[in-house]
Amino acid sequence: MYGSRLKVKRFEDRITRYESFPVEKGKILFYGHSLFTRCSVITKSKENPVLEQEVRMKDGSQAIVNHGFGTSSADDLLYYYDRMVRAYEPRVLVLASHANDVGFGYSAKEVMEVLARVVQWAQADFPGLPVYCFGAVPTLKSKGEKNRYTRSRAEFNEILEDFCAKTENCHFVSLVDQPFFFENPEDAGNYDLIREDIFAADSTHLNPQGYAMFMDFIRELFDQYL
């Protein structure tokens, strides 16, 4: 890859909005696309629970800083790394990309090349930092379909899982087979049986019920850090 295909600085308004809040260091830092944005303090979806408020330390103190910004690509995560990650000195970093990158014309391998640099920069800045990389997000739009997105999603998940397995303190988090996306736990991973009642009207993002379940998933996943 030779540079971003996207207009740099296109998220300045959202980044400066995050920078208007006090800098909270040493937290679990979420950094990625709209899966995180829509449950953040700057979300436009006011009905959704807010991740920072819902998932707390066991003593009730703040556990999370959420720097999600919707429509972001891996290139955007890399571009804003200094301001949105390094400055906050996280104790755990949680990354999510791929969903938008496909629409912007990036291949799964290209997304991984850039995302790998974000991981490497973070672990160089903060030795021993645990990094959790979320796999591609399930959506209703891909239910029962085989298209460019579903093929890229499968390839990206495979590449990302392999990268995490070979990278110290890097953990792959599969979303496509999480039971809460399905009516029955045994159906996990079967897109023809993905539940529809936890998605918003756009068939892509979670609705308030879906986010409430997502919060439970996050609490369980990061229980050792809370």
C-alpha cells in the first residue's frame, strides 16, 4: 500500500470532540468503527447504552475510554493513533476495523497490513500492552448471501486470527460466532439463523437491545481487567 485512499483529517470534528474531555490514562481503550461509536459519549444514537457508563471497575470507578468513530478505516486508526491512543497510555487496547474498509476498496490483506502497524506501534510505546482485535462484525445485510463483503469478512477473520496467534499479548476476538447474535447458542456462526431483533432499521448496526447484550459480552470478555 502507498498511503491512504481516503481524505485525511476527515474526522477532525469527532477527534477534537473526544479531546474536549479530560485525558483519562491507564484505562481500557476502545478504538475502532461504529460498533464502538454508537455506544460512546458522542453517539448520535441516544437510546443506546453508553459503554463507558455501563462497564465499570468492580469498585465502580471508570474502566473504559471509548474512542470509536464511525465510518473509520484502519488507515484512519493509524492516522489518529498519536492523539487517540498514545496520549491516553492505555492498559488494554481494543481495536475494530474492516467493515468500512471493504466499501472503500481495501482488500482484507491491506486492512491487516495497516491494522498490524497500529498494534506494533502501541506495543512499542507500551511494552507488554494487551491488545484485543475484534473480528469482522455480523450484519443482517449479509444474511443468506455470498458477496464481496462476506468473502472479505471470512478472509479478514482468518488473517487477523493468524496475526494475533503469532503476536505476543495480542488476542483475536471472534464476533461472527458469538451466541448473543443468534436465537440459540448452537446456531452460532450460521448466518442464515442470525437473529433480527437486535439490529437497528439499517440492518447493520445494533439496536438498544443488541447493545445491552453487547455490554454483557464486554463485561465477561474483560472481567480480568475490571
